[in-house]
Amino acid sequence: MIPKKYSSYAQIERDLEILKLQKDINYQKLVLSLQKTKESITPQNVLSGIFFSFKDYFSHSYGSILQSVLPFIINWFINKKRGS
């Protein structure tokens, strides 16, 4: 980084003011981001996120789940009819 050469104190003050404003803007962005994160981490949002994750997973793998569970259900019915 090449150091900047100033010809007056007014230029230095102007750059310092710009840097201060940039720092304040970044701080406010951080505060806003933290508030949004706090609002999004409520029990209702967490549970709905988990529910939709499972719903999405099961909706795309319905056939493989059915193939896995169907033999157990058939065996259960066969054993129930035999009285075992």
C-alpha cells in the first residue's frame, strides 16, 4: 500500500471523517445483522426449519422409504395372523 501524501490538515481531517463514517456504517450493519439473527433464532422458526427439512427429505425419498418399510409391515401382518 502506497502511503498517501497530504498537503494540508484539512485533507487529513476529511479522510479521518470518511474513515469514521465507514466505521460507523460497518458497526450499524453488524448490529442490524445481529438483530436479524436473534429474530430468526426463535423456537418457532427453528422448529419450522426442522419440520421443513424433514418434509423435504421425506418427500424426495418416498419410494426408498416405502421399499424399506414395506417388508416389515408385511411380516408384522403375517405374524399377527399366525398368532405369533
